[in-house]
Amino acid sequence: MKAMDQIVQTIQQTAHYVNTNLPNHARSRVSVNASGDKQTDADVWADHLFFDKLSALDAVGSYVSEERDAAIDCGEGYVVTIDPLDGSSNLASNNSVGTIIGVYDTELPATGRELSAAMMVLYGPYTTMTVARDDRETVQEYLLRDGFSERWGEFSLPDEPKVIGLAGKKHARSEGFNELAKELEQHLKPRYGGATVADLAQVLEYGGLFGYPATTEYPEGKLRVYYEAAPLAYLVEEIGGRSTDGTKSLLDVEPEGLHARTPTFLGNGDLIDRVETHMGDSS
């Protein structure tokens, strides 16, 4: 089996187990992780699961997690970056969570241009896994159920945008950005639930824009380059969408450290153009 196939299959199998056992962690205790964000017992549990499975592969040379201070050397092979349980605070209210993975064929630091693959798992009413690989022409979506992974179809982005999901409290965002948000929300249906994978899934299904701008609490943006922004940008750009930090593609962001953050916008190209135009006018 090819090295990348081993990684994809292992993530699929581990995601099956995570999905089955999430109810056991619905009332997790909350602490703080290496990124300075809230961390639940479920985050730690999921991180240990993925680490145990991925680090055992000959294909994986380094495991880099949102939940850990430093990269874990596993030998020679791909560098895997992971947000093991995106949106874990949603568990308490029984809402969707996810897993985000990036696979680099080079040592970090690196930009998203060095990604060889990216994946996202959505644990919703049913569980799906979306996979983009540099050795495949299409982005594939899988339905994970009954212990098996069923090819569900090729992933694409609708040409006509219909939804928008913008994070950050209005009082914490800039006045200029709130004006842009108000303008866009007159034409697009707001869809935001607090789990990046779930919110982006809405945009990928219906077309539109997901965004987490800089705020007073997170002046450099909240989402991490390695664990969220770059892998998701890789997926979106592979299906014909675009990404930006406000001025350039998220694949061109050069992270300063393993837990570096960035403003993050993903979606249809014309909406990304409007974000970048707004950012340019506001500077």
C-alpha cells in the first residue's frame, strides 16, 4: 500500500472510532491547550487516538498537533499536522465537530504550498471525510458508516453562493468589517455554528463564504495556520474555490511557529475578491 494510502486509511478507521465514542465525552472538563485555547478531555482523548494510530505508520515521520507544545518525531516520512477535534465545545450542546489534517512532504516550517494532502472529517448526523491529494485529480468525499468507508462522490463548489458564516462577536470586529458583513448578509443566508469544519461544510455544500477575521481578542486571527487554515485552504482551492488572509492566499502564509494564527477566509472567488478589496481599502 502506498504511504499516502496508509495515512488516509488510518485516519478513516480512527475517525470511525472517534465518531462511535464521542458520546462518552459529551461532558468533558475544560482546560487550556498549547495554542492557548480551551481544551476539553475530548480533545486530549482524540489527540491520543490519532497519535497512537498515525505514529505507528512507517509513512509518518512527524506528528504535529494543536493539542501539543511541540512536534513529535516518529522517524522518517510525512509530517502530519492535526486538529484532532475541531469545535469540541459543541459537544456539550450535541452539535457538530470535526477533525482537520494536513500532510507535508517536507519539514516544518513550511507554507501550505508544500502540502501533499489535506483532509477534513465532519461528525454530524452522519460522518463524512473529504480528501484532497496531490497525486489525485479530484477531491473525494467518503461516507463513513458501519465500520466502512464508502466513496460518496467527487467534491465541488457551487458557482452561485448562497450562505455566509462569519465568526467573531460584532463588538470585537472592526467597524469596517462589520459593514462588509452587513452588506454580504443582505444577500447570503447566515450560517455559523462555531465549529470550523461544520461551518465550512455549509459553504462547500451551498456556495458562499466562511470567515474568521482579526478581532480585539485575536488580533492575528483565531485559526491556526498548520491545523486549520492551510489544510482547509488546500481543500477549497483544489475544488476551484479560493482562500485569503485578507491580502494573499492562505497557502502563501508563512507561519511563525507551530501555533501561529491567521485571519481566515474561504469560499467562492468573487466573495474572496470582495474581502480582499475591503481589506485593501481599510489599510
